[in-house]
Amino acid sequence: MHDFHILGMTCGGCFGAVTRAIQQLDPQAKVEGDLENRRIAVASDTSEETLRAVLERAGYPAEPHSTLR
């Protein structure tokens, strides 16, 4: 499970775009979102680095949530 903070994710449309970007890479990925805190949890075997690169290309740069503590 990967946990990310995405500052630019401010609405349901943003969450949908984030989810689509991840699922284009890994169609089996499960993505859960917390819009209020701008966080997502991703269940995928894809590496964190690869997921972050995909999110960056989609316009939603992400930081691992654990680095924000």
C-alpha cells in the first residue's frame, strides 16, 4: 500500500483524474481518496517511484505521506 499527499487534488474531478492516471498504469490498482486531507492510498504492486512519476505527468505531483510527519 502506498500513501501519498497530493496538494493539487482539491475536488472529485481531481481525484478521478488521479485514479485514471494510476489505473492506466495498473488497471488492477485500488485507489482510495481523502479529499479533505488531499491524500490517496494506492494498493498496487507498482513501485512508489513509478506511481509518483505517473502522477507528476498527470499534473498531480505527489509526496509520500510519511515524509510530511
